[in-house]
Amino acid sequence: MMRISMSLPKKLLTEFDDVLKDRGYNSRSKGIRDALKDYIVRYQWMRDMEGDRVGIVAVIYDHHYTGVMEDLTNIQHQFREYINANMHIHMTENKCLEVIVIKGDAQQIRDLTEKIMRLKGVEHVKLTTTSGGEKL
């Protein structure tokens, strides 16, 4: 095994430790390994998508983060032919949820999702898709 070091915000580490306790983990390292495996599986699923897809991209972001709303809007304009609708929800004083309804080629949907994931101020992105309707 390799040993690594990382820096985390105190709040994130506290929340992670609470999850580990609730799930009965005895080791923070085991929890981190499991979380990394889940991240890899999700990436592989997204990478292996093919053909026409329909679904949603759920984005949670801090709207007080400078430029995040403009960046999110610019990306949506770049991919407008794949976006059917979106909904904006104010979750808290700082946090917003953007739900983007998508339909089209899997590669374009993946590119859209990954561009959003890389934005500073974006805290969580979840892509959910299914067949574009032809095989249902």
C-alpha cells in the first residue's frame, strides 16, 4: 500500500468522519479507499456511455463564489442543443441547485457534465441518464 497526505476543509473531514461512524467503519483509510473506488466506478460508467441518452445533470454550487453562475450559464449556452430545460432552486442562503434536462449524444453529455464538474464554486454534480428512448 502507498501512503498519501491530503488537505481537507475541517467541515468536510468532520462530515466524512460522521458518515464513517454511522456506517460502522473502524478506519478512515478504509472509508477513503471505498470513496475513491466509488468515484472511479462512477467515472468508468460515465466514460462507457454510448449513443443517444436522456437524463439530468444536478449541480449544487455556492452562488456567492465569484463567476460560478456566469461560467455555468456559458457552458449551458455552449451545449444548448443538448439541453431541453433547466430549473434553478435556492437551497440555502449560499447554495443553489441547478437541474439540467439533457438529451443527445453520450459524448456531448459527458463533456457538458465534466466541464461543469471542473468549475470552481461547484460543490457537487450528479449525472443520471438512460437510453434516449429508442430501446425502451
